[in-house]
Amino acid sequence: MIHALAQELNTVLDNTALGPLLSDLGRRMFFPKGIIAQSAEAKESGRTANATIGMACMDGSPVTLPSIQKHLPFLTGPEAVAYAPTAGNPKLREMWKQKLTEKNPSLAGKNFSLPIVVPGLTAGISYLCDLFISENDVLLAGDPSWDNYALIIKARRNAQFLQFPMFSGKGFNLDAFRAVMNEESKMGKIRVLLNFPQNPSGYSPTKTEAREICSIIYNAAQKGASVMVWCDDAYFGLNYEPEIENESLFAFLADIHERVVAVKIDGPTKEDYIWGFRTGFLTFAGKGLTEEHYTALSKKVMGIIRSSVSCASTPSQSIMIKALENPDLKNEKKALRDMLERRYRKVRSFVDAKEGHPILEPLPFNSGYFMSLRCKTVSAEILRRKLLSSYGIGTIAIDNETLRIAFSSIDEDSIDTIYKAIYKAAEDLANE
């Protein structure tokens, strides 16, 4: 039995591309007019007293233990310990929306939703799976991919994770992407996840590739399919080569076709180097979607948040507001980005000098935190274990052929030494 509030939201969304894309859970989800909604009303109109929220207050503000407050000297009690609104701090949401257009000029003048705060990008992806993937539905993604995608999609949602080979030669495999999109379009709806810069490969599409990816998505919608594209932009902005498309695909997909819905999954976690803050955003866009549609969709997302973690961290959001207001932030970020690019250049130089190596072949990489080596004649897992036991070097075996190295976490002056050890270990294994 679907709750009346859920049905109200479904009625709003059913005349858009979102309707057929909702999962069974997505259709059941709603934001209740319960404690949170009533507390919000009391916050606005409870002039005499607000006895709605489960916090201890004095003089209208949450109390804070001195042993806690002394470590947060620049935050007030409400900024430090109060519950955040379910969809996030309104000021932070507005600030992030403005930043999206600044970083993606193609969004100027386009209609997209107010970002919703989620407790990290992983949670954002998990919430999208809850709302838009039913049991046995299909999500498309490149191969190789971050292992957490499969855990969320297959284990949590019991759905299918269909991967296409991401690379052809030294670039994005447009033919494989076109083929899988054409095939899935026959089912009438497509859900596809595109992660750039990609984890684990560290690849971002060129400007030419980005245009063709968008064209393939447009053509699938033109054939009658409802298409939802999840843009996992966790490492957005960390591009190290001039031919890379600097804007998110979200900016181009926001109004590309009436049957295309784009979702941007991003946040300061990687962009602003605050991994443990667990603060991310979900932003939606689609041609023909109105504020009424975005409001209904937001209430669905808020229902998922309310029924899982209730809200994201308050101090993290408060600190981010202060950081975004700081005029020094841009230069501070540039200094760290330049540091990462120097590490990339050293890795690039090393592996380029090893071109044609019989055992290890780098997957295309040009951005982000990572690069991966394809193990042609040895097992990536055995190589990982040898590097750890013989050299004390930690790496990740994504699968039996793919070894991921996070150059983001290697000091620049150690890169040559570490990569020499990686190639030496692979050669020793091959000769055993």
C-alpha cells in the first residue's frame, strides 16, 4: 500500500522522464509531515517556546559541553551541535548551487535543482540506487570501476551491474559505450553511471569524447528510452592535460532532451580536501523539469535521508560555509592541486619511459588521484601482496588484472623509488 503522500509525489513525477525511472522503493518513498516537518514550522512560528526537537537548550540555543566547545572555538552552539535540516543547511545549498555555475559556465541560464546535502558521495550513490533501481534493474558503468559501486548495486539492491570496456587504445571506448546504450535502449529505460576523473583509472574524457558521449546519450533518448545519467564528479577539477573537458557532463546533459535526467554527485570531500567531513550533494536537472518536479524529487530524497541517517553532519556544513566565504580558499586549493599535478607529471614520465613493457601496461590516465596498471602476465592480487610483504608498499588490486596506485598519497620525491619497486616486483613474479 503506497502512502498518500508518496502517491502525491508520484503523480507530480509521472508526467516526466522520472516517473518510469523510479524504483519500487522510490515510488513508496515520501517525506513525512512528522517531527521534522512540524519542528520546522515551530522554528518559524513558535514565538513563545519550541518544544518540538529532541535537543537540550538554554535561552533558545543548544547547550554545548565545554570539553567539546573548546575544540570548536569558531563555531556557535547551533553551528556545532544542532541538528541540520534534512536536506542540509539552506545557506550551504545555495552557495554550492552558485559554485556549480561558476565551475561549469554551460549551466548558466539552465534550470537545475537546489543541491541536497548527503553524508558523503557514497551515501549519495546509495540513495540514488534506493530511489531509482529496483531488484534486477540494470545500472551501466565503465570497466574497471570503483568496487563500492558493485557492493551498493548488487548486494544492497540485488540489481545488475553491467559494465562496458571503458578504454580503446589510449582513450574512452566510444564504440563500446554506444553499443551498450543502444542495446539497453530497447528496454525503454537506461540508468548509467559516469565517473570522471575516474576511479580507479584516473581518466577524464577529452572535449571531443565528451561531446560524443553526450550525443550517444541524446540518441538513446531520441529512440524513446528514458535515460538517467549519474555523474559521479568526486574528483572534479583535477585535470592535468589541456585537451580534457573541464566542465562536468552534467552541464551539457542538464537540458539535452526531455527524456534525459542528469544527476550530479559531488561535494567538497575531494574537491576541498576534507575526506572525513562526509559532506556531499545531489543535484538534478532535466529538460522540461519545473520547480514543482524538483520539489517532489527532493522530498523523495529527504525521505531516504530521514529514514536512514536523519541528516548530515552539522559542524561539517558549518565549517564549509565559512570556508566558501573565505577569499583565500581558491589559492589554497590551487596550491594543493599544483602539488597533485607535479606528482602526476612524475608518474607520467616514469610510465611513459616504460612504454611497451611486457608485463605492466598503464591504463589511460590524465586526471584525479589515481592511475592503474594492467597486469598482462601476472596476477594483480599476487603483485599487490608481494609489494606489501617484500617492499612495504600498499596498492589496490581492483580485479585480477588491474592494480590501482594512488599517486595522490605518495610524496613527490618517493614516486620514482616506488614505481621502480612496482615494476621490479612484477618482473620478478613473471620470472618465477
